[in-house]
Amino acid sequence: MHIDPLEKKWVLISLGMVSLFISIIMVDALLHGVNAPSNVETIDSRKIHLSEEFAEDNLGVHIEENGDITVRMVAGRYAFFPKQIVLPAETKVTFRWVSMDVLHGVHMPMTNMSTMIVPGYVAQVESSFPRPGEYPILCNEYCGLGHDHMWSKAFVIDKEEWDASIAEQNTTSDTTADEESNNE
């Protein structure tokens, strides 16, 4: 079999271009930390309310011991729980989502927050909010007849206002704890 030298040259040029593009993509992904989601946690969708992490009392915004902010939410036909959350602007927030019934999608316009919530798995996404305001949380995966009513809201406040409200909560909880110990 004879391959014309001109054809061989174009095949090599094409393979070189493909190799160059793949190399650029790989280097860019490594430098910017872009990779496929690797947080594969499973959960029994029938027993979400019995789990410690996603129990009804544990949903919403939580400040971890190290200062990180974690939001735990549940998607179910046809609502997100809780319906409203308050978050600080310009701060990294980790969202942890589970579905109690069918496949849902969640999207927050004007942010990088968009993911699928697959029943039986925990979806985890990190995001931040550039400025204060009201951000809708929308289901972007058709989940049934009530899909168009499936939404929630995130109220984002200034970082200074957030810090002041946290300090006030800590002062109030310290005062309450002191009062309880005095009553005993």
C-alpha cells in the first residue's frame, strides 16, 4: 500500500494539531484546578430525614468549626428545603444537595452554581456570590407537573453585615447559656 507523501504530511499535521489542543486543555485544567467532580457519596433517598446530616433540623446554613460555610438542602417534588437562606457576599460557600425522590437540577443565575441532584447521591458544589442581593434557586431539570413552582431564594448580604450578625448570635447564645447556668 502506497501513501502519497502529501497525504502523509497532512495526517502528521492533523495529529500534531490534535495533540497540541489536548496538551493545552490538560495543562490549563491542571493549572486552574479544573476536573470532573470526584465527591461521590451515596445516601439512601428513602431515609434522608433519618440521616444526621440531612435531618430537618440540620438543613440550611451552617458555620463549621474552621469557619467554612456549608449549606445543606434537600430537593423534593416540588420544592427545595429550606425555602430561604441568608449568605455572605464574597465568601466561599459549599452547597450539599440531596434528592428525596427524582432527578433534579439546581441553578442559581448570576453565579457558577449549577448541578444535577441525582437520587441516592450527595451533590456538592462550591460557589461564591460577588455582590449582595436576592439570588433565585431554580430547578432546571423537568421533575413533574409542579416543576415550574420549584424554586427557593438565597439572600446575600454584605460580609460586614454577616460578621456583625454572627457576632450578635454568639453574644446572644453566650448570654442564654450564662442565664441557663445561673438558673440551675
